[in-house]
Amino acid sequence: MALMVATASLTLLAIILTIGLPCPVAGKESWNYVKVRDGAHMFWWLYYADSPSAEFKDLPLVMWLQGGPGGSGSGFGNFAEIGPLDTDLKTRKTSWVQAASVLFVDNPVGTGFSYTETPDGYATNVAMVASDMLVLLKQFFTEKSEFQNIPFYIFSESYGGKMAAMISLELTKAIAQETVKCNFAGVALGDSWISPLDSVLTWGPYLYFTSLLDDVGLADVSNAAKDVEMAVEQQQFEKATELWSVVETVVEQNTNGVNFYNILTQDPDIKVSEKLSNSTENFIALQIHRHVKPLHRQSLSQLMNGPIREKLGIIPKNVTWGGQAEEVFSNMAGDFMKPVVDVVDQLLSAGVNVTVYNGQLDLIVDTMGQELWVKRLKWEGLPGFSKMKWTALYDPSSPGVTGAFYKTYRNFAFYWILKAGHMIPSDQGPMALQMLKMITQQL
């Protein structure tokens, strides 16, 4: 398959005339493919900042990394969370584009519009993911030289945070070696899969204390979680991923189908999940159903494979948005339960600005688990951070109502976002936007 490389910046008039889609921003957009390895192509989509009070060159650049692995930033992150338009192509009032230029990357290879030409083209661990991303970033900052001196932040969600940590470490090294020219200003890890075991071990207590498990259910979940712990301790990571799937099934059975992404909502697909868990399907198929399918709802797939594909104009004919997502997840299964807490420690020791932010109602990466691995950091500033008392933040959409708490010490910060699940910008858009401005030093 020939590599298709193109860049486009369309005006409002051009988009209306060609497709009938409204222009997401008053300024410019750009998108392109980057060949990161032989037969492996990654797609990125950039929105230049659209602020009434500042030029894009005076605002930061934010790269958004989705989870899964296999979730698409150009699709879900863009249209369901922080992009200028929602899935109905209506203007999003809390879009991050009003405070930063936003770069969505379909990562790892095979995610979203990214694709591989061969079965061995998929990434199998976060080190490979980071290597691919460094190729993309080198080309991006060369092609878009106007961003080389603009503060560059990496924001992430879920498994995207695990990838973001490793990418940030490799980017820091590349900048020092002058192989990538950019002004890296920090990384933000949102509801991130940094220490999978800490999340799994706290599911039971979290659900119990929120009245979603009884004593019997707590025992069931805790016993299943101990099996995962044993597999991790024995370095049997693929087995740990399989047992993690078992714990989720035990949780679903004991909670009548709690939603792992927001405990106050019911999982609409629980019956399908039960059918899968009781069938001969393997655990990979079950986990893809639980954690990749929600990022590829039918309405979003129709949008991305219809008008958006037509608008972009560079997607190869045999590439379908999300068509390789399951393979992306499957190939990362052996790496899935491995922690990267040591990588966060290295970032902090190197002076990189690191932020952790988490939604109060998230189960899959519950805040209790996040706090556990943070307390085990070897970073020399941890004692000072731990002694600090958090500060309340008011919800921008509800004056006088507490929307979050935060604490920052030296180059580390933690945000506790209230009334939000796993997808914080979707649940608490105004609060998420305020947090973005604080992290990027606009407030």
C-alpha cells in the first residue's frame, strides 16, 4: 500500500462547499500521516488554538492520547471530550481549543485512522509505542516549525497515561540529544493505568465503601484480585491480564453491572458482557468488548467513516476508522498489567512537570489506587508533597460549589475531580477546562 501523505488547512467556506460540515475553528486545522516504521502509519489531526483574546503562538500546544489501547484520539477524544465539535457536530462550549492548540494522535499504530499493512506491524509494549511516537513528533515539529518554541504538554486518559509517561521520558532524552526540537513543558496523567495492580486491589474496598458491594461481594472481589496480584508478583503478565478480566466479571456479577467508567451509571452492555463471560470466547474478546467498544459507538463510527473521512480526504480506501482497534489491544495484552511507576519517578527526578488527575466516580482507575502508587514514589519531593493540604476549586459552571481539590509541590501536582468518572472532560467539562488552564499556567 502506498503511503498517503497530505496536509490540509481548510477554511470555513471550503468545508461548507466540499462536505457541508461546519468548520471546527475560526483559524486553521491540519492533518497528516507519518510513516513510523515500514508498513506502519500513524495519523494526527491538529487544531490551532481559537481564542478571542490570544493568538495561537501565545498559547500552549497540547497532545491528547486516548486509552484502550486502541481508543482513537481523533475520534473519541476529539468529538466526545475536548474537541471543538461534539458528535452531533455542534460547537462544544468547553472545548480545549479555546485555551490551546490541540493535537490528536491515533496511537498506537492501528488505532483510529492509523494503520499497519502487516500483522507484525502492531506495537507490543509501551517502549515500542514511545519509539513510534518519537518518529511522529520529530516529523511534526519539523513540518510545523511554528510550534517548536511553544510550550508543549502531553495530556492523556486511561491507558493513554501509561503510554504518555513512557513517551515523555523518551521525549526528554530526545530533546537533550537535540534529535527532537520542541519546548516540552509537562505531562498530565488522567485516570491513568500507571499501576494496574493498585487499581485492581482497591476495586473491592472502593465499591464496598460506596455501597455497591456487600460483605460477600467484597470477599469475592478481593479473592479474585489476589490471584491477579500473585500473577504480577510472578511476572506472569499475560496471565495477570486474563485474571484481571476474571475480576471484572466478578465485579459485574456482584454489583448487578456497575459501570467501570462511572459508578453512578449502569453499564448498558452488561447483558452482552455476561453472555461473553459465560461463553467460550477468550478473555481478550471480553476485554475488547468492555474497554475498546465503548470508544467506538456506532454513531461515532458512522461519523468518522462517513463525513469526517470524506473531509480529511487522505485516508486509504482500505483503511476503516477503528478497523484495527481489536488487534491493537490484543498485541498489547502481554504489556497490559505492567506498571510504569518507575517511569513517573524518572520524570520527576529529571525535573519534568508531572500532573495526576482523577475522577471521583471512576472505578477502572479508581482514585484510591492512584493515591497508593503516588505514596510509593521515590521522588525526593514526596515528603513535602504529602505534608501539604489540598486546596478546593470551585466549579466554573456552579459558583460556590466545590468542583475539585488540588495539591501541587515543586514539579508534581494532583487534581481530585468531583462528580466525574473515567472520562473527566465528558462528565465535568468546565472543571476540566479550568484544570487545563491551571496546568498550562493560564490561571
